Amino acid sequence: MSSDTGGGENGTEFEPYRRELLVHCYRMLGSVQDAEDVVQETLVAAWRGFDGFEGRAAVRSWLYRIATNRCLNALRARSRRPLEPYPDALLEAVPDLAAGPAARYDARESVELAFIAALQHLPPRQRAALVLADVLGYRTAEIAELLDTGEGSVKGALQRSRAALRARLPAADRVPRPDSAGERALVGRFADAVERGDVAAMVALLTGDAVVTMPPEPLVVRGHDEITAFLQQREELRGTPLRVVPTRANAQPAFACYLPDAQGVAWPRGLFVLALEGDAIAAITWFFDTAVFRHFELPAKLPAP
């Protein structure tokens, strides 16, 4: 981990860490909005407690300690928001040095929706230990200090959380390079099919065991036959195809969906994120909470064509 230290009297020295702390808190909480709240609490607490800090450790490690424990408090005390997508625009300024050499997951893997969703099933302290060790690269002794516990407890938490995560994460497979020609072509064909309302064309772009989920609903639709029936029903209920605006979330291609009214003006309907596998789409995660649109700086409506 980086050992940079710093000081100051107005809290501005903490601002360079805001975005990486936001990603960290998102991994812990699964919600961008909850993560924003906790990061703000963290920076306020750091500013108020800086006189007692005295540079005994790296500023980054000190901030991660505050942020992690604030996340644990939030998980115990607050009603949880459902899983939310994370805008790629907020990932762009996060430095690579946030992760240590011992990290098991790279920056892209550690924000993908499947990984974030799997984390949310872990008990809070196991989740914290795994993120600190396998995403950020902290050593066991450092994690024990950050969580105010013993090394044996951390080792046990890591063993259990790694086994649980392996059981939930899909097997790794070849994925097109982000924003590559292959990815753009596949995603473009899918977007065209959505805007035509062509269910058969959509399903033709999916892997045989593709899955559609709609958090926070427990619904899971799997395989071509089930997905075809599901998408066809959605098209019939809407009565008109969606319009889409491309974006990116969790280091994956995504679309904001808008539903046209009788005058042709299209209004926010939801956001879906695609997980790619080879030259096909392996998963579609469909979010209906349009409150996340503000994080993506998406338009409030689309004018009639």
C-alpha cells in the first residue's frame, strides 16, 4: 500500500481519496447513494480527528480504516437500499495504486456486478476482510489493525469469505476488451434489437445459459425459452419498444431505457447492464430505480424523434 502522509487544517488533503473511498464503500454497501453518505461521514470524521492522527500511519490507510468501520456501522444500523449500478465515469479518476500487489482481483473484476452482488451475501466483517485483502491488497496484520481484531480472526474470515465467493461467482471466461470493436459491435446489435422490439434478435445474442435478473426482485429468468417468454411479455405490456441511451456501469456496457408516450416523448424506465462472455451476452441485470440516472448524468427525457 502507498505510505504517503499528509496534513492540513481544512480537510482538502483528503479530497484526492474521495473517489477511491467511494468505490470501496460501494463494494461494501452495494449502493452508490449509501456509499456517498458514508464517504461524506468519513471525510468529516477524518477532518475532525486529524489533530489526533499525527501521521502515525499512511493517510490512505487511516481513511480506509474510518470508511470501513463506518460501512460496518451502516450495515448494522440502516435499512438497506437494493443493489445499484455504479457509473464508469466515477471509476476513471480512481488511481491504480489503490490496490496493493497482493490483491487477487484487478480493478475491473472488483467492480463488476456479479462480484458486487456476491459480496452482498457475505456477513459484514467477512466482506470487509475480503475487500481489504483481495481487492486492496492489505496484509493480514494490517487488516487486523484496521478492524481492531486479531490476525486469527481475519484469517478465518478470509477463508470463509473466499469459499463463499467462489461458490457464487460465475466461472471466468473470455470477455471482449472494454470498448473494443468486438464489444461495440455486439452491444450495438443488441441495442438495435431492443429499439425494434425484436425479441428473437435479442435472444439470438445471448449465451445458451444466459440469465436475466431484476434487483431487488428475486426474479431469475434463465435460458433462451424462459427469456424469450419473459421479454415477449414485457414488450406486449409496454405496447411500444423502448428507446435506449448507451452508458457504462461497473466496467460493463449498459443502457438507460426510456419508454415513449403517445406524443413520442420518452421517459426514464430503467437501466440494464450487460455481462459479456466471448461473442455473446451472458447476463442482463435490469434496474428499475431511475433515481440512479443522476449518477450517470443521463437525460431526464428524450424528445420525440
